[in-house]
Amino acid sequence: MDFSRGRPGDEEGGPGPGLPGGLLWEQIEPPSHHFSPEERALLYEEALYTILHRLGQPEPNHVKEASELLRYLQEAFHMGPEEHQQLLQKVQKLEKPIFCLKATVKQAKGILGKDVSGFSDPYCLLGIEQGVGAPGGSPGSRHRQKAVVRHTIPEEQTHRTQVITQTLNPVWEETFILEFEDISNSSFHLDMWDLDTVESVRQKLGELTDLHGLRRIFKEARKDKGQDDFLGNVVLRLQDLRCQEDQWYPLEPCTETYPDRGQCHLQFQLIHKRRATAASRSQPSYTVHLHLLQQLVSHEVTQHQAGSTSWDGSLSPQAATILFLHATQKDLSDFHQSMAQWLAYSRLYQSLEFPSSCLLHPITSIEYQWIQGRLKAEQQEELAASFRNLLAYGLSLIRRFRSVFPLSVPDSPARLQSLLRVLVQMCKMKAFRELCPDSAPLPRLVTEALRTGTVEWFHLKQQHHQPMVQGMLQAGKALLSLVQDIIGDLHQCQRTWNKIFQNALKVNLFSMAFLELQWLVAKRVQDHTAAVAGSPVSPEVGESLFQLYVSLKELCQLGPVPAERDGVLALDGFHRWFQPAVPSWLQKTYSVALARVQRAVQMDELVPLGELTKHSTSAVDLSTCFAQISHTARQLDWPDPEEAFMITVKFVEDTCRLALVYCSLIKARARELSAGQKDQGQAANMLCVVVNDMEQLRLVIGKLPTQLAWEALEQRVGAVLEQGQLQNTLYAQLQGALAGLGHEIRTGVRTLAEQLEVGIAKHIQKLVSVKESVLPEDAILPLMKFLEVKLCYMNTNLVQENFNSLLTLLWTHTLTVLVEVAASQRSCPLASSRLKIALQNLEICFYAEGCGLPPEALHTATFQALQKDLELQAASSRELIQKYFCSRIQQQAAAASEELGAVTVKVSYRASEQKLRVELLSASSLLPLDSNAWCLLSRAGRTELASCSRCWTMTRWGLMTWKGRPFCHYAQCRA
């Protein structure tokens, strides 16, 4: 694959994709949140003025004491005591603001119906009565009277709402600004009236609906024309109000006639007019509040950082109190407060560390209240700039998310997720779409930022792993470390980061990162392998290449399967770049394994590892060594089928060769350790361990087809190799190795068996030579004790397979010795009886209640013949005759009836004369041939036949001898 052509961003330091608004990544600088000394002094003066001219009752969670607020301001602005006192005295000398009550008459419900129709035409009169009542007194304590506003408040200070006709639940939504001088002796008054219009009696009768309406007509007739009806009033002391109030107030009556007159919904806000501070005179209220908010939030964040904690977005009671008072006194709308909060937080977020979730609330508030016409042109530009700056800053964080949000910090995924949520919400805002119409879609911007950041991260990692000394080995190690870092990064993207970007923006970070990184890696790996191919490969360089090959395999396995790819990957077919190094890898694998086997055997003392583990340390090391070879084969997993088959053949060949080398080495080690041993038992122990080690090796070798995945290999090479080639090659190698191991094991077991066979033969010979006075059961005790000791020893030191093989050899040998001794002792019934009992006990011993040889292995033809022979030799004459006649009776009972009948003959053979004597005794069931239904049987008497072979043919029964004498045998011949 050709990598000569570069890709965008591949060159180190190359510029990546641009940012919204034409900004480059290098141009992003977080705006400063610090003010000049002059700006800070003006802002401090504004804050002091707000505290000194505080109005209304404090909110439940706000700070009451002004001294506490002043101390907080001094800390937040980093003011020294002297500077603080100077500015405080300066502010105290400033002219007071004009205090105002911003009252909004929203609506009323359940008012009285004064008209004939049962409804009213309500309107409100409101104003502030000043200079009445003492502090702590109640305006409600004065005598109830009508027309309080009309009679006590000057007309120019009285305000009137519109008239809402024919209703009992009027809605006004009218706001009035009411000025006052001293909050302590001022009270708010609202009177609600029913407008009375001059109507004729005919009109009123037309509106009549019930008797109450008729009563109202008579009442109207008694009062003056055009006089309005009083519906109720609300009287409140200003000093009892909080800075902001929003609630329903009951309408108070002037008499007890109608005590329940309904409720009126009022909103109040205590504000300032004509503030004397320089900031208020020179800057818009919104801007001043923005700067104050920025200063206090900056202080809150730095205070938490100093205490090694993270700011959670909640203001302290002092900061919340000051900001609330300032916004209320300046009469800032909720929209402008949200906009100021957004601008302050978005600026501070770019320079201070605090959760991005703090930006969600102002975003939501702006979106909910957004009306573009409410902002001036400069405010729109300021808001648009904040959107662009935060988007650019957020994209720069996303571009560097690997270092900005490291997984070593537990809350990093949550922080990145919060940032993405803020950017998504911001880009969805109507304000953003209207003020930043040229901005590209956020998913595209994030994708470009991630792609650029991935390339930059790759180059940083490459520089980090750049070796100090230039050389093939150092370059290979550096490239290997780089690939391993890339694999680790892709794992993190797959497990953690991809889910976050996918859920927030439908951006597949993992696929994008994999495609970029595999291209960058492929180019560098191909260059490195091409450089190595031009010179001899040293073992160290070969090992580095192998580790690099394995890492690239792991990297490719992370990518999409070929069916899901859009095109060819740069790493496709990368194994061909390493093909020249494969022979050195295989040779090193064998060399390392051989050295490990030699070292393991040299250190082996041929002692079992434990009661349950009967092989020695070298067998364990050898198993580990073979497992490492299998692991290397699985790591290699060569993609080309034909070459993969040849590599597997080499692995199997090396493994089988190592097995045979191990057998030679372990036997030599046993001879070496036994050479200085005088105790033959110790030598036997070592031989048992050697046999067990070989048996363990055979088990390990037998697992090669599974460990090297021969079935999968056979499926891969099916279309390349000839039919049966894999069986003829791999399985032939394996069977040859197993056969060699089996021969070595049998040789060892044969050696152990030979050591025991001498003792068995000796005890059997002693068995028949014991005095006649000794009972047979006592005579066989030495033999049984000898076998018990030796077989228990072998069972303890041999694995089950080898112990069974030993038992088979010993049983065969024991039967052979018994047959020989039985043949030599035919003339001695006592010896035969002892041998018979010995055979019975040996059968029980070798069976060992199912733990020894199975019955089919014990009951061989030799055993059965010997058992039958010993039973006959040990029996008395009476027992033999009884056995004979019982056998004859069974034969006759089993004989089936014949069509022509049967005759009984007596046959005896005379060996000295070599003649067979046949005597006809009787006949039965013969067919009648005469007319009287009887037949005549001609008896020729005694007949002697000279031909023995003819005799055997005629009689079909063999000659049985007993103790060397001819034995008479009866036969029933079918006619």
C-alpha cells in the first residue's frame, strides 16, 4: 500500500480544521475576568451603595447584617482596610437615591357584584401615604373608612387602573412606580371601586335577573347619581415588605356587612431611581450588574479552589444577597439578569475551573424569554460574541479531551458530558440561531475538532517516544510503545468516550479515531520494516518486530469487520511487511524453549512435587514451556493459509523434538543422580519420577491439536492443500512423538517390573517347598506381604496410567511363573493346592476391589487354563470322579434328541500299545426297521483300532490324561 501521499493534518504542527467565526485554534485566548484598578473601584463603590441603601425585609436565606455584607465585599474585591474605609466614607456622602415602589396590579377574584346584573365594573386607585403611623404600628388600626386614597393622598400621587366591565374576576396587569421618602413611615394603599354609570330605569330593569338585583335598583335610587361603589381596599406598611413580593391580598371592607370581598393579586418591588454612583451614571444597569456578578463569582470560584474543593455553582449567602439587592434596586428584568449571568459565567468558564452545568440555567432562562427586539444592537453583538467564544473554547476542550478530561480523574466523563450538553443546548437556542446564522452544525464542528485533536495527540505521543539514541532497535521500541499507547487510547474511546459523544451528538468517536490512527501508524510501521529488511535481523530487533506485529494485530482487531468497512484500511495485509522476520521468530522460539528445558532438567532433583502431584519440577516447567510455544503460535496466527500451515508444521516439529530431547535429558539426569546412591530404593524412586514425568509430557503433547487449533487451520487451508495433507503431516508428527514417548514409558515401567519379578518368582518357589504341616493359607503369606509392600510403594510413586501398566506386566509374569511351577509339581497334590490358593489370592490382590486391573485383563487364556489345571491337580480321586460324572450328566442333559437315535460307547487309549479301545455300551431312540416296530442292534463286542489319528476323527473327543496315566473317556455318538 502506498503511503507517499500525505493526509490533512498528518504533518507535525500542521493546522487542523478551522473554528466558527474564522478563528484558528491558536487564536483562542480565554477572556480575562480581571478588572483594572479604576474599574474595580467604581464597581466596589456600586456594591457599597447597594448595601447602604438597602430596602425592605431580607429574604429567608439572605444575610441580614450590613456589616457582614461589607466584610464579604472587602474580601471579594481584595480591598485593604484603609482603601475600604475611604471608599465607604465616599459612598456615605453620596446623595441618596429616589426610593420607589414598583407595584403591579395583576388581577382580582371573588369581588362583590354591585350592579343590577350581579357583576361590577371594577377599577383601582393606589398610592403611598407618607408620614403616618409610628414604627411598629399598623395602618389597619385606624378607623375604617372609604376613599382613603382619594381623601388622604394628593391627586398627583394617586394612580388609577383601567375599568374592567361586567366581571367579578378582573385582570389588569398594570404596573405603577410610586415614589416615597422614608420607608419606615410610609404605607401602600389600594382602593377598589365599582364604576357607576348613569342609566335609565328601563335599562336597569332590562338587566334585572333576580330579587337581589331589584334590591340594588332601590339602593341605587337612594344614592347620588354617578357615585361609585366601594369594593374593598388593601393597606400595607412598606417596611413590612420584602424587596420583591408576589401574592394574593384580601380586600378589606369598611363595614361588617360583606366581610368577604374577594382577593387582589399584587406584585411589589422596591427599586431606586437616580443612583448617585459613577457606574450607575455612566453605564447601563445591565452592564454594571454583569461586572458585579463576574467579580463575585470569580471570588467564589477562587475561594473553593483555595480550599481544594470544586465550586458547585451555588453562591454563598453573602454573594446571593448583594446580587439580588443590586438587580432589584436597578429594576433589572429576569431576562437581563439571565443574560448577565450567562455572559459572566461563560467568560469565567473559559478562565476558571468550575462545572459547565452552571451554564445550563441561564441558557434555559434566555431561551424561555427570548425576544430579539428586547436587546439593543450592542447587546445582541455582545451575546453573539459570547456564543462564538464559548463554542470555540468548548471545541478546543473537545479537541484536547484526552488531556483536559483524563480518566485518572474520576469525574472526567461527567464533566465532558456536561460540556457537550451545554454546547448542544446553546446551539439549539433561538437566540443562537438568530445571532449566529452562519455557524456550522455542531456535530460537524465536533467531528472536525476530534479529528484534529486525534492527529495532534498522535504527534505528541510520537515526540514523547522519540528515542535519544538513533538505531533500529531503539526505533522499533519507540514505535512499539507508540502503538501500545494508541491501543490503550482506542480502548478508552470504545469503553467510555464513544458512548458520551454518541449519546450527545450522534458522533462515532471510536470509528473516526481508529481510521485516523491506523493510517498514521501504517505509514510509520511500513517505513520501519522496510528499513529493517535492508540489514540482518538481530535477535533483539526480531523480538521487537514480533511484539510490534502482535500489537498491530490487536489494533486491527479493534476495527470494524471487513463487511462493515467503507473501503480498504491502511493496515490491511500488514503481515506481509514482517514476512522476512518469521524464520528468526520461529528459531528464537525453539532456542528459548530448548534452553529452558535444559535449565529445568539440570535443576530437577527428581522428587515428586506432592502427594497428589507425582511428577517433578521439570515436567511443570516443560508444560509451561509448551504452553508458551502454543501462545506464541496463537499470537502469530499468520493470515495466509498456506504459510500458516507451514508455520504450524514447524511449531509441531519443534515441540515433538523438544519432547524427545527432554526424555534423553531426564534419563541422563536420573543416571547422574543415581550414580552416587547406594540405596536401591532411592534409585527406584527416581525411576518412578522419570516415568511419571514422561507420562505428564505425553498428556501435554496430546493437547497440541487443541492448543494449536488444528480444526480451524484445516478449515482455512482446505482450499489450498491437497486432501489428507494436513493429516499426513501434522498428525503423523504427533503420532510419531507419542509413539516415542510410549516406548520410553514402557521401557521405564519394564525396568521397574523386572525389579519386582525376581522377588515374585522367589516367593512362589518358596511357596511349594514349605513343610507339609504349614497350611496353604499360611504358606502364601510371605508372597502376599511382599506384593502388598511393593505394590503400595509403586502406587504411591507412579501415576495411575503407569501403575496399571506395571500391574499388567507383573500379572503376566506371575502367571508365567505359576504355570512353570505347576508343571513341575504335577505329582504333588499339596503343592498344587497351595498354588491354587495362591492364584485365587493373587487375583484378588491385582483386582484390588476395582482399583487395580479389570476382570477382562486378569482372566486371560493363560489364567483360565492354569486355574482349570490347578483345580484338577489339587482335587482328590473322589472329587475327580464326581466332577466327571457331573460333567457327563450335564452333557447328556444338554444333548438334543437325534433323528436316528443315539448309542453310548466307552473309549480308552493304551499308550504303550498305541491303540484305542472302543466299547459299545447302550443305545436309545433308534428307529424301528422291522414290521413289529422293533429293531435288532448288532453288537460286535470289543473292537480295537490301531490308527490313533483315525480314532480322533471318529470320536470327536480329545484324550485326557491325569497325572501321566491314560484316562478313560465316555462319548455319546449320534447315529
